Amino acid sequence: MASAALEKQRAKGRSNRTSIESQHLGPMPVYTEATTPKDEIGYWAKWSKAANWFNYKLSPKDFKGEAIRYAKEYLQLDKDDLKNLKKLKDGRFLPVSKLTAIHFTGFNYNDRERNLIVAHINGLIEEGKQIVEEEVVEDTAEPKVIVSIQDRMRTKMMETLYAEFDEAVVDPWLDKDFTSKFDAFNAIKRHGIKGPGVKMFADQIQPLYNELNESYNKECEQAVEAYSHWTRPQLKKAIKQLDTVLSDIEKAQMANKAVRKTRAIKPKSSDKQVSKLNYLKEDIGSKLASISPLQIPGARVLYVYNVKQKRLTEFVTDNSAGFMVQGSTLKNFDATLSRSCGLRKPDDVLPEILKKTQKQIDNVFKGLTTKVSVPAGRINKDCILLRVMN
């Protein structure tokens, strides 16, 4: 079957193109059930001849009209379904564009082609239902057409990047010229096409690239027939051109990812951060009381004492934002700078922690004989929040 993707490549400027092929097209083919071949090869040979004729004579807008005519006259869809079809862009009909146009030549389709048309048109109807077409501002106001962001991006891509590709690469193919160059990477940057638009462009090129390979490798009879007017060296050159274009597209996508700005996460307020923090407000036995947990977010040093385990922990961070709290977990502390150890004589050590400088506290830790370990960052109901430093 002739390529829907290639049809799109050739659509631009069809009315004023005077290639050698177009001079020998002749009148529109006409068929009947009797003149439609029954064998597979003859069937697609005749179909391709008709497809080639329509390929040169009709624009995407014309093809959309043929598809809607098919839906109205042959499928006899109701007004609502036809209205939803008409909402869609011309290019959305390309997969069945030539199928519907050739139907009106009298070509006798097999069930598989009829089912393909019906399935695609039904899908387009559902797609059309999702489009909000008009918005009435006032009773006297003119209907306002709502264009989605995706449609605007696609329109920009088709009118700039794709049009340049079509003129630079596809137009010369019609004159059997496969030597033209197209720098897709620079074209993407020059036209300001962003990530989603670049993907849309790739989605336009990939089907054509696949069909050329299927024809060259003889993997699909329909693709072989569609490109039978090209020699194998010409097919190879066209594939090489698209190889370069797709490689440039991939480079542009990687470049877009590299320069994409990382969204900064706005920290929660201190009261929201500590709202679920589970800690011990005071301990009568050790005569200790916790500071307000609101002091922890943004602080640089935090001392915590577990009264049940008799364990002192020093949390330290070099993060410019200081500590953050999530649930009952302390975030942003540096495991290599922080430390935790058991106390044999907490009544002698803890007063030092509450009043000394950090350098003096460092000497206190050096004087302890218990094993020092790396803290986990969890604060629980047995923990007294001793002190913070900024």
C-alpha cells in the first residue's frame, strides 16, 4: 500500500509541480468490480497506480474532504459524528486518505481495507469528541475557536521545521535527486522547536524511514510496490538521508534535556515540616526538656539525646538550606560529619553539650570511650531535642 507518510512529504506545492511523472499521469483511473484484479499482486499494482494519481492531484485538505464524503455517503454517519470528524486537522486523515479517495473510482475493496477505513474513522470520531470547538462569550458574540497547546505546537512544527525538511529533502526526490543536505539539528534550534515539537517531527519522519527500509530489504510487498519506481541505490541514498535526519533529531532531544531547568522545590514552612515529628518533650528522670522543634529546619547542627538508650547524637549538615524534617526523619544531614555514641555518665556530659561551643563539644566527644557510630536520622518518642546551632 502506498505510504501515508510519503504522501504527507509530497503534499506541499503539489498544484504547481511539473515533474516528469506528473506529465504522464493521464486522467483519473476508473474501475469496476470486474476490472478490479482478484490476485494480490495485480490488486495492489492497480491500487498503487490510482494512489499515485491522487498523490499528485490532491492536497491534504482535499483528502480530508474525500474521507468525510466516504463517512457521509458510504458509512452514512449521523450529523454529530460528521461534525466531530470535521473538527480534526487535515493531517489526521492521512492514514486512510488515499483509501477513501480511491473508493470513489469504483475500485472494489476487500473486507480488510473496508474494515481499516471504518476502524480509523471511528477512532477519529472519538478523538473529535474530545475537542472543544467553540466557546460563546456572549449571546451576540462570534464563536471562538479553541486551539489546544498541542495543536499550536504541531502547527508551528509543520509550517517551519517540517516545511523546510519537505523542501530540502522530499521535493528533490521527485526529480530522483538524493544528494541534498538538511541539517535538522540547526533547523530545530533556528525555529525554536522544543521537546514535544521535536518528538512530533520525529513521529512524522520515522514511518517514512521504516517504509523505505521495508522496501529496500523486501520485507513488505506493499512497500516494494510503492517504491518500485526507485532503484535500489536510490532507496539506499534516501535511507541514508533520513538516517542523518533522525540522528540529528536524537541529538537535539538530548540537548534539550541537558539545558532543561530543574524545577526548584519550595521548602515547606517550619511548622508544617515538624507537624508530625515524634519526640519527647521532657524527661523528669534526667531533668531534660526539648527545645521547640521549629528551630530545627534551617539549622546547621542538632544535638539529640535518647533517654532510653542513653545515646547522644550530633547531626551536622553542610547543606546551604540547613536541615529539613519529613515526618520523624531528619533530612540533609551529612553522615560523614555526624556521629552518635552511648553515654556512661550522661549527667556529666549533657550539661557540657548544653553550654559549650561546637569546638569544645568536639573535645567532649574525643574524651568518650564508647564506640562512635553513624546516626540513621530517625527521631522517636524517646528523644530529647537538646540544642541547635546555626
